Amino acid sequence: MEECEALCNRLAIMVNGQFVCMGGNQYLKKRFGQGFTVMIKLGIINDDKDLIDVKNAMQLIFRKDCELKDEHKGLLHYRILNTRMPWKVLFTMMERLKVTIPAVEDYTISETTLEQVFLAFAKSQKDNV
């Protein structure tokens, strides 16, 4: 997908032999993207309480707009569904979380990638085997 973003100014995605979308990179990400991705790296966790505190805080901060996608070895992968939330607000909330809960070592925030858009369409592909 990196090559597509670098070389193409318009893309088309097919699902089950039918074109489902076509447009520029930014258009596809904005139209079919699913909010923001937040990755939280946890430091040393003394017990499960630290992990539960982080999860509860994320739900409290983002309410229904927050979805835990994956959890693996001290790395939490969240999807924030509110696409209208300004970047400044996202970073302010995450900085407060980092200060409030010592288990949070670092975090990253990114918009939906073109690859994530493509994979979302690929999941809807019917198996014709």
C-alpha cells in the first residue's frame, strides 16, 4: 500500500469482482477510514490492576467511541471512532492519561491508513473457493 500512496493519485478497490470505491488516497481514508488508531505502550505492570486502570480510563475518556482492537505483551491497540475529534484534544487526553497512570510509558496516535481501509474491504470479500 505504501507504493500505491506514493505512486498513484487515484485508486480503485474491488470486492467480489465489483468496484466498491474509487478516489484519491485522502478521499478513501476520510470516506472509508474508521477514525484514529491509538497504540499505548505499557511499562512495568505490577499487577492486573494497572492494566484494568488503563482500560477503564480509555473507556471513561472516549466513552462509546473507543474500541480495544488488540492487546499483546504490554501493547494496547485502540480504535477511536470519533473522526471529528481534533488532534489537539486527542493529544491532550492522552497526555493526561500518561500523567495520571504511571503504567502508561508511551503512546502513538495515527489516522487510519490506506492499508487498514483495504483490509476492511478484504474482510468483506466472500470466499469463492
